[in-house]
Amino acid sequence: MANEPQSALFNEEPELTGAPPVKAAAPGVARVLLPNRAQMELRASDLESLLPEGHRARIVWAYVERADLRAMYAGIKAVAGGSGRTPIAPEILFALWLYATLEGVGSARALARLTQDHDAYRWMCGGVQVNYHTLSDFRAAQGAALDGLLTDGVAALLAVGAVKLKRVAQDGMRVRASAGASSFRRRGSLERCLDEARAQVESLKRQIEDDPGALTRRQQAARARAIREREERIDQAVQRLPELAKLKAKQGKKPEDARVSTTDAEATVMKMGDGGFRPAYNAQYATDTESQVIVGVEVVTVGSDMGQLAPMVEQVTDRCGESPGHWLVDGGYPAHEQLDAVAKQTEVYAPVPKPKDPSTDPHVAKPGDSAAVAAWRQRMGTAAAKQIYPERAATAECVNALARERGLTRLRVRGQAKVRGVLLLHALAHNLMRTFTLAPELLGLRIAAPNAAVITT
């Protein structure tokens, strides 16, 4: 070592583990450090610094903080000084679902993963760990609370004059249900499936009694729950058969051909927008045309819109405390009995069917027409109607398109009540963004100037 020349000891730099690679170069060429993006780094940061001012997640949280969540808190049994596990605050779960809806996320599992990986969801959780089961249960159980929040939001916008309820447009869209086409069975098949499910329950009981140690308690509970839920779904399908049999008879078809899904008994095969037939629900939204705020939400299990006018008018009247001046719908809604039912509440604007005889004026009252039907025919022939009616498509079609962009193309829940909860979440998310545009002061926000960042007051 002592006799080695100095150049042999210092002719190369030592290679350090984890150090940026040194670019090899010929003598006389610049030696530089290149980026090493595989190098692990640990940086300390607080959650508050993850999101900039004006981020959409902050807008969602501003709304949730001011919302009346007493209905969500009513089901919490844990109290200060008492025993039991402390539940997650409803504010967190509600905010997560609202933001996820705006971002087009409808899966509880996907949302749970985002709370670990995405800064906006991590910020809303604030260090609280959330699993998919809790998220799913919350969405399924809060239908009534979400409906109340929709009413509160519309009332606040009415109070500040952002919603005037001069005209309302109603439209429906068919949303694919969480049920396969092959899950539909006739009565005979349903009864056999029900017998098989009951036999599975008895078989599991005997298996547990004969060998209690064969399955863990968790495995026993999981299998028992799966079999019980399947039996309940099949039983619900059997109970719905008479309803669909009457519908078949009304359509001139054989009642015995009625089929019900063993996956989601309340889903109905409907004709979709592409002309195909698939299990679906009929989602109904009523929207104020001037403000684009959703004021009514409903879901029905029939594909036709014919009987949905009067129930929605009644719902909006109850929710808002007043009836809109004009009600705009497409040609699938104005059944004569529906027009009679709402005649004292609002004026309906809907296209009049073309008569078979081209020489017949469709806007002239026909013999046997009620006063409401005759007034509707005459109204649609006026110049004012031609100016008013285009607002329907500009409003309803826009709201439906936004809902589909946010993921309302296929449902991930089963049952009419749970589906309505999903529709209410979409309505609340939509109205939140409209409130941010129309009356940000209701969220505790102000906008300093056009295109300026949102500042929390």
C-alpha cells in the first residue's frame, strides 16, 4: 500500500450507495449529477398544507361544516363518559361521499383506497382511518338525512333569491342496475331457488353442530350472512312477482312470463338509450330552469315516465313550500289524469301528440277533454309556449349529462331505497357547485374578483 503511486489511490471518486449517479465522460468533458428518482425520501408535512386555497375539497368541507347533520348524529349511541368504540364523525363520511361523487367515484372500496393515496381525501379524513364497510353502511343508511339536506339547501337558495322557482323542468334517465340479465327468474325457478337457499341454511346449521371447530366464528358468521341475504333477496323476488304479472297483463302479455331478479328484486328490465333492454332504475330529477338547481329527486321501478308528473309536482311543492309557475316535461309525461291532478298547482308545458289526420289542429280542444287538458292543448299552440319550452332541454338534459359524467351510468347499490340515496348524493353534489357559483356566501366563501381564488372567511 505504501509503495502504490498516489494516482492509484485517488484516480476515481468512491461510489456511494444511494448517491446520484455520476455521468461518465471523457477527460476534459464536464462531470455532472443526474437525477435519481428511485431514491427514497422522507419529508415532514402537515395535512393542512396539502391543498391550496380554493381547492374543491375545501368547498365541500365548508358546506359540510355548515350543514345541519343532526339526523346523522341521531343514530350514534356512543356518548361522552360512556363505554364503547368511538365512531367516525358523520362530517367526514358525508364529505368523503360528496367529494367522491363530484369526482365520479361511486365505489366504497375505491373511495377507501383513495383515503390512503389521494391528498384531497387524506385532508378530509384528517388522520382518521376509514374502511369501505363503514362508507358503504353510511351511504345506505342516510337516505332520509340526505333528503332533508336537499330541502335545507333549496330553502337557503330560495331565501337569498338565487332560486325563484319560476319554471321547473323534469326528466328521467334509466340507470343500469346492479343485477345481471341472467339473474331474472320466473315463479317456478324462484321457488326452487328459495328451497335451495333454505336447505343451505339448514346444512350450515348441521355442519356447525357436528364440527364446531371446522370454521372460525368469523367464517361461520360470513357464510350465515351470505346465505341469509340470498334467501331474503329471493323471498323479495317472489313477493314482487304479482306486481310484474299485472304489468304483463296490462301490456297484453302472459302474466306467467313475469320474471324477477334474484340479485336485486326491485330492478326492472327497461329499454335503454341505446335501444337495448337491461335491468335498470328510472331516475327522476326536477330542476329550476333559471338557476339549474335540483329541487326534486325520485327513483321508480317502471321504465315509463307517464305517471311521474303529479308525484314530482307534489314533492317539489312540499319541499319548497310553493309550486312553480310552469312545469316543463317531454312527451312521455302528460297523461290526461296527470294534467288534471296538477292543474291547480302549475301550468304544464309538454308537446301535444300529432293527430293521425294531418288536417286536424292538435291545439284545438277535443270533445271529452277536461278543462285542464283543453287548456294544455291551447297553451302549447301559443307563441309564448314556443319560447318557454326550449328551456326544458337546456336544463334537464344538461343536469342528466352532468350526472352521467360524474359516474351515474351504473349503480353499485341494490334496492330502491339505496338507489334513491345515491341519486340524492348526486343532487347534493350538483347543488353544492351551483351554490358556490350563485351564492358562495352561504358556504362562508367570498370571491374577491372574477377568476380570483376562493378565500375562506
